[in-house]
Amino acid sequence: MDLVARRAVGRQRAQKKKGVAALGGTLALLAAVVAQGHALHVGKQRSLRLPVRPGRRVSRAMAMRLNPAKFEGSELTITEYPMPVLRERCRDVEDFDDAFRQTCKEMMSIMYQADGVGLAATQVGIARRFFVYNPSGNPALKVYEQVVVNPRITEYGPRCADEDEGCLSSRSDCCAGKVRRSEEIWVEFVDERNRKKKTKLRGFEARVFQHEYDHVEGVLHIDRLSADDRASIQPELDKLVEAYGPGGALLLAPDVAAALQPPVRSGRMPAMPPKDAPKRAKKKAAAAPAKAGFGGAAKRKKKGR
């Protein structure tokens, strides 16, 4: 999955200007800020590419970034749309041997080298049901690493969120778009040693899991875009199709698309009004029938929190 999250350094520069009172104090402050800025930069650099975190904007200047042609420590490479393997509904993993565990290890390394937070087997040309992820995107935080094999999502929570997602297999930040995902999911899988796992995931980790789970089902994030959003990125997808040549697998089967959970959004998100826009006067609510305890004002107040 592809996360676009490059922070501006304006805040650090402001701190530097503020500390220019004395030469000695300035040098000390500058050293501290530079050290802190380096740590922030390194920490966030690994979070680039996958679903875009809420509030981030996609930069057109970073469009059509190429994946590395070769990754250190592995012969595997990232497959890109419209390669047919990305449309395969994968078979279960059956052999949990040393070779399989080595493949999982290499995929985790490739994910970090590609600045991702998740990578599915089909994204390295393997049509099997497994993927790796680390929602932090930080290779130093091993505690968040997960190897997910033969997964099932047993339940989707009712609450959904629409957030920007991109993908390493579409290699282009401008192929990102709003994707609806459940905020909570219940999942079952085994790890690389065939040990059973059963858990509930929330928030960003749930989104990463759903994105990678789609991959082993032959579904891409572009299949979940609204018609308007899909049309807006189609020129970039066309470039990938042209680069691949004939024989690409372009579309998701209609029956699979109809069964997607949660259902695909029907249109664009409404634009947010500017901060200085005048507030509309609230219409006086019509008197409702007397149904104490059944919605009414109490429900509206709760909903407005």
C-alpha cells in the first residue's frame, strides 16, 4: 500500500529564527533542531506510500515515481498494474517451510525499501494468500510487523471511513483516491509458522489489512474508487497500460465488484467550505410527535458531537 505523507519543515525554520538572540545560543538551538528534524524526517520517510493518512494532500510533483528495479537482498521485484497476477484470486499457502519464511522476510524488506507499509504476495508475482505489513512503516518498530497467511475477514464493522489510498503496484501518487473501508474488522489467519491468529483490528491498521486482503482476492484499490475519482486518474492508469503492452488484466469481474465489502462509494466527497465562509442559519426544526427516548433532540445532540 502506498502512503503519501511528507511533512513540511516550516515549523523547524521558525524555531531556528526564534532562537537567534545570541550567537552561542543560536548554535546550540540550531544543533538541537537539526537533530530533531533529522529524526522526524527519518521516522516519516518510512511512512511514505500506501493509504494516505487523513488530512494529507497528494503532490503532483511526486507523480509517476518508479519502483526500484532491484531490491537489496532479493531477486523479487514489484509487479505493476495491469499485470495479470494482480487479478488472480490466490490459492492458500500449504508449505510453511524455510523457503516460505525466507520469502516473507524478503517481502518485508522490499516493503521498507519501497517506502511502503504493506505488501501482498501478488505484488511480487506470487499467486498465494499471504501478505506482510507494518502500519508504522518504521523498520525499527518490529513489534508492529505482521505476516498474514491464508487470511479471512469474518466480520466488517458498520462504521466506515473514506480516506485516500494509493498502491505500490500503481507506482503513481496521482493514482490515489478516496476509498471506503470499515473502521473495525474481525480477522482470522495464521502466521509464517502456521500458528493460528484471531483478532479485531481498528483504524489505520484495519485499513492496511483490508487493502492487502483485497490483493489476495484479485482486487485493487482503483476498483473501489467512485466513478468520478476513477475517471480523474484514468490518464495515469493509461500510461501504465501502455508501458505494459498487450495482455494486461484491466478490469475487475462485475460479480466480484458487486460483492465488495464495504460497498464502493457512489461519488466524490463534498468539498469542505472555506474557514471564513459565513455559516448558514439553522432552520427551526419542526415539532416532532411525542416519542420520549426515541431519537429526537437527544439523538441530534449526540450526533453533533
